[in-house]
Amino acid sequence: RARANRRASKAPWAAANPNQADETSGCGRIPGVKIGVNYGGNRVRFLAPAPCGSRLRGRFKLASLDEKKPGQFQMVHEFTVEIEGAAKPALTGEWITQLFV
């Protein structure tokens, strides 16, 4: 566990505060967000097994950001988990987050 924490702290994309994006993450900020809640997933598909010890990469793309109620937004990211050297990804789907301002 200590080894994983050391690796995470050395990662160039790791922000000191996980709720803040920095210029290396490629993520934008939504001003005034008080809390973000994991709302669930859509269309999650396990396409290929990931062999133990394989290198994985997660790719996220903002699909939509809609205001559901005043001060409440729903953010949907399309995501893919890729296996290095594999022809098809291990996992695809949509990740839904509710944001409250």
C-alpha cells in the first residue's frame, strides 16, 4: 500500500487536492461546485479480459453537461479502458456525475 501511495504522489497528473484540476490534467473547472456525486454508469461493457500485470490506460471524453435543476448539473463522460498492445479495449461505458453549486 505504501508503494502505491508513493507512485500516486509522483504521478505528474496527480493534483494535491483531487477536486482541483491543474493544467497537466487537461480537465476544465466548473466554478462554484460544492460537491460532485458519483451517480452511476450507462452502457458499461466488458469487452476483453485484462491479463494480470498488463498496462492499462483510461480515456475519458466529456459527452454532455446539462443543468437538471437550478444549481444541479449532470455530467456524462464516455470512458474506455485500453490494454497496451491489445486490439480491443477491456471496458467501455458512460460515467455519470451529479454536480451541485
